Amino acid sequence: MRINNQIFESKEPFGFTVGELIIDSSFEIELLIEAKLFESEIRPAFVKDSFVDNGDKQGYLKGLFCSDELSDSDFKRIPENGIYCYLEGFSESEEEWGDDKLMFKNLLESFKQKTKDTLGSCYLINKEWFSEGSKKVRSREFTLYDFYFIIIWIDKNDNSKVYLSEWFSD
């Protein structure tokens, strides 16, 4: 299973990706877990390459979650368009945003524009649901990401396409 047509958008210190997967069977979260998708590089290669090009082979952050330890019960189903409300609420709940709040909201608006034609209901997994000692997360990444979550959805117009979006701040 490979991620295609990736986009990466960043407004320091925040970023998100959206990537497309083509599937040839009915979708279940377990398919992604069994394929160890969360062990692969979810972000486009140029993000990692920019660290390597600058001589920093250790500075690149991997994804937070460990596929071998995840189960479908770690993901919460969010009803149609509910993820936009979730993200809006997330931006309002943080008390120490300062100027970063506007940057996050700008990213959210961009995400809405990029996903409005494909996103219906979705699945969410969020760093906040786990502790640093959990086997389901990488401890180095857990301490370095301020927030991290993954949103997964089936294209509401084409059941053969699944989208994966990684949101993060480090």
C-alpha cells in the first residue's frame, strides 16, 4: 500500500499532509494497520530530504504511532463533516496559542478547501489519547510533538480512494 498524490502544507510550527491510497477491497482501519502504513513515511519525501540535505539525519521526526501496537479501537469514528468542528474546537481549546492560533486557523481553512469534495465521515487518532509510556507511540516523537493526529476517510464519491491526513506541531 502506497500513498499517492501527497500534499504538504505548513505554517510554522504547524503542518498537515493529505495523501491518497487506492484500495481494491472494502475499507477497514485494520488494512492500514496490517500494511504497517504508520511505520512508513506519511510525509512527502522532500520533507525528510530537506533534513538530510542540511546534514541533519537525526532531526527528522517520524510518525507518532506504532502500527504493531495499534488496533481499530484506537480510532474514533467522526460523523460527516464533524472533523471540521473537531479541528475548530481544538483551535479554541488551547489557551496558550498566542499568534499561532491564527496560523492554525489558516491551515484549517486550507484543509477545508482541499478536502471539501472528498471528506465525509472519517476516523481520527490523537496523541492526547495516549500517555508517553504507551507502547502505541514512539517516546521520542511523543515528547517532541506538541500535537499530532491522523485523520482517515473514504472518498465520499469513490470508494476505491482512501485519504490519510497527518496533522502535527513540533
